[in-house]
Amino acid sequence: MEISNTSGRRKTSVARIYMQAGQGNITINGRDIKAYFSNELLENIVNQPLATVEQVGQYDIKVNVRGGGISAQAEAIRLAISKALVGDNEEVRPALKKEGFLTRDPRMVERKKFGKRKARRSFQFSKR
């Protein structure tokens, strides 16, 4: 298998991955996954698509991720890995689709409007 190159997004995070057959090494921004995500839950989020199709440890993945918080970055990486797995083998698509790993989460922070305190919150109204 050649190197597959896909991207995934969540909030303001953008993850670009390069996936090829290997021993299961996942490198994020030049660091090991355990060093990058101190929380084990975030590591599990990244590994969910591979676990769903029972291919943990079969791919070497190099990730470049920018923007957002670490939770959004983990979900962006999950989407990118899912897209790469489908690109490699179309038969895994129904399993990943059922889990919702191929859907980009469109929720983003609403911008602040002028004349308001936040996006929708107004200043306190005083009648007198």
C-alpha cells in the first residue's frame, strides 16, 4: 500500500495525516501519541476507527495538526484516519459510517456581534 494522505477537521482544528502499512506507530507533530495526548481517553478517540475495523497496529500514521484544543484535535485526527481507511478499503465504510466517524462535526463558535456582550448575550437592560 502506498502512503494515503487525508485531512480531518473539527471546530478550528485541522489534521493532515500520512498513513501507510507498518507496525502501528502514531506520531503527532513529531511526538509519540502517548507524549502528545497525556489523557488516555484522547488516545482512545484517535484509535477508535482502527479498533472498529480491527486493524490496530497495522498502519504507521504521521499526523500534522494545528488549531483548537486537544480534544478537537483528537476528533479531527479520528475523522482523517477514518477517511484514509475508507480510501484504502471501501468495504469498511458501513462500519465506520454507523459509528459516525465519517461525519464532520459542523459545530463552531459563533462570532461576537457588535452592540452585544458576546455572540447573543446583550448588556443588562436598565429601565431607569
